[in-house]
Amino acid sequence: MSPNQLDHKSQAWSALFSEPMSELVKRYTSSVAFDKRLWRADIRGSLAHAAMLAAQGIISQEDQAAIERGMAQITGEIERGEFDWKLDLEDVHLNIEARLTQLVGDAGKRLHTGRSRNDQVATDVRLWLRAEIDLIGGLLTQLQQALVGLAEQNAAVILPGFTHLQVAQPVSFGHHMLAYVEMFARDAERFADVRRRVNRLPLGAAALAGTSYPLDRERVARELEMEGVCQNSLDAVSDRDFAIEFTAAASLAMVHISRFSEELILWMSQNFGFISLADRFTTGSSIMPQKKNPDVPELARGKTGRVVGHLMGLITLMKGQPLAYNKDNQEDKEPLFDTVDTLQDTLRIFVEMVGGITVRPEAMERAARRGHATATDLADYLVKKGLPFRDAHEIVAHAVKEANARQVDLAELPLAQLQAFHPSIDADVFELLSLQGSLSARDIVGGTSPRQVLAQVARHRQRLS
């Protein structure tokens, strides 16, 4: 027998075939280069499966003990970087199974009883993703806590609130930070919800039709701390909804990070000057020595497109697949893995970067004064004097026009000039036209007054503790 034939016969499925796989096809179809990160989940799932097989009398207790002994040795080899990952063995599952059989003989071959690589890989990905979701949840908590701390420190700092990127009304900088806390809190809720659907067991579905062996799937689910078993074998091996749903949640979280990044980039520019970032999160220019570039938020903004692209890729991957498992599904892992890595890395760096934000209150206040940010307060003042809001709105528009002509802020118009627009305006209007007065006046739940901001800070601290 030739070396090629010997190699061919080593394939787990090769007995039917009369010639070895071509080297090109071998490289094209192999996934071990990227799916070996599933090794810990693969071993954990296999140990739970072996324990169930032994409990059901499908394999012997001796076989189970041998499998556990072999898996312990494989775990050590992988952790020490000594494991020999072989391209010829296609994927993480066959690599581990081949090494197990090499170590413990026929017991390793019996491990695959009652399962297929189809339900095995679906189980592995779910186990792996569940752990990554837990890690992401912790990072989202840390990011919210960092933003809450920044909000508390700046509850009374005045920031020009924008609509259409035009100065609209004064808001608390702390209030603005808490808007992102709300976004990331919803992200955490979404990931927790996705986790419930990830955390269901496909193992026992076998290739597509279930198995004739008397498996106890519920026992395996309990052993793996899963919330239940997939109830239809066809769906169990072919479903990738959980991966798509996770990537959708990750895309939305990255969109929130991207929006925050865009504001940091704008605020750091000389035209705004509202904040500065710590030097360790910025870079310089190769030819312009004065530059301090916000590379981290810019990259995060760019990486958002990468994650959203993975979502589109996964949806497109699944849209034309008939039941049940198809080799197309090998293509689910790289976008899923990269989405997890990108989101986790981005969250980690943003947790640190938020702590390195320096706020420039004077620049923010100057900007707020340039845009007649308290015009709505004057309209509200007139409404409380009995005018319909639309009439008050028109009167204030004329006052703003006059302030523009004089190149002063609305609050800097003389009282006599304001009274010329409406006689009910009195000297008490100037307290409302001040930025701090405007801020403090919005003292309702969800409002931007410093008192409300601090109340929200307390609520978030309790929620995140």
C-alpha cells in the first residue's frame, strides 16, 4: 500500500472512497486552522457524552474511564502547546478523536457512538459562544460603570446639546454620558436573551435523524448546564439562528460604540475642543508634529462595518440552505469568531479609554452660548404667561433674529429690547435664560437637571453592583 493510500485510509470516512483527497481540496475544506479554538468545548461535550453513554450501558465504565484519562492528557498537551494539529484530519473534532484513539485505543473509537460531527460541532459552537457571551456581558457592565463614573463627575457640566449637529439646548455632560449607558444596558439585555437560545443542546440529533441508541439527552444537557435540548433533529444540526442573532446583537453594540466614537472624534478636534483623550489612546503624525489623532475611536468606527459585514455574510450563508446540515455551515465560524474577538477587544479598550477622558467645561460652555441654546426656555416662559406655544415660538424667533443682528446671545439682550417683543417679559427671565437655569429647570425623570442626573447615577450604580 502506498503512502498516499495509507494517508487516505486514515480518514474517518474514507472506506467508501477509492482515491485520496487532493491536496488542494484538503486545504480548501479543512477548518482546523480556525476551529481549533473550540477544543475546550469539544472535550467538555465529549466527556458529558461519554458519561451518558456509560450510564446508559452503551459503553463500559472502563471505556469511560479510558476516555477521561485520554482527554486529560490531550487537555494538557493543548494547554502546553504540544498538541500536533493535523491538516489531514480536517477539523478540531477529528484531531482530538484521532489523538484519543491513539492514546486509549478502541475506547476512543466508541466515543463517537450515537453522535455525528453535525450535532457535535453545533454543540461545540454553542458551548463556546455561551462562555464568550458571559465575558461580553461582564465587559458591558465595566463599560457602563466607567461611563456612570464619568457622568457623576460631570453632572453639572454644561454641554451644548445638538440636533442636526446644530446647537439646540444645554444639557448636562453627565446626562449625555448616561445616554450611552442606556444603550449599552439594552445591549446587555439582548445578549442575555440571545444566551438563552444559544444554551440548548443539539447533541443526540446525530447526522440529521436522531439515533437508535437509547441516549439520555436531558442528562447531557444538565451536565453541560444547558437549559434544554433541541427538539427537532433536523433543525438541531442545521440551525445557525443563534449565530446570526448573536452577530446582530454584536452589530448593534458596535453601532453604539461607533456613535460614541464619532462624538469623541468631533469633541477632540480643535473646532470643538470639548475633551482630550489620554495619550496612550492616540497617535501622532509622521510629518505633522502638532497632530494628536484619535486612532482608537476611529478604528472602532471602522470595525463596526466589519462586524455588520459578518452579520450580512451569515444571513446570506443560510438563506439558500435546504435541510439538514450542509458543508456551507463550515463558513459560519470565521465571521462568528471574528465578531466575538472584535467586540471583546473594542469593549476592553473602551473601558480603559473612558477613564482617560479629560473634560473641558469652559469650551463646552462657550459653544453652548454661541447657539442661543436657551431659546426654548424663553418660549416656555411666555407660555407660562398665558401665550399659546406657537405664538411664543414666533416671538422668540424674532428675538433670536435681533440677537443675531447684534451678535450677542439671547440672554445678553437688554430687558427693554425683550419687552419690545412682548410686554409680559420681566427681569426674572434672565435666570431662565442662563445656561445653568435652563439645565436645572428640566427636573423631571429622564431630564437633564443635575439632580436628575445624580438620581440616574444612583439607579445605575445599584443595577450594576
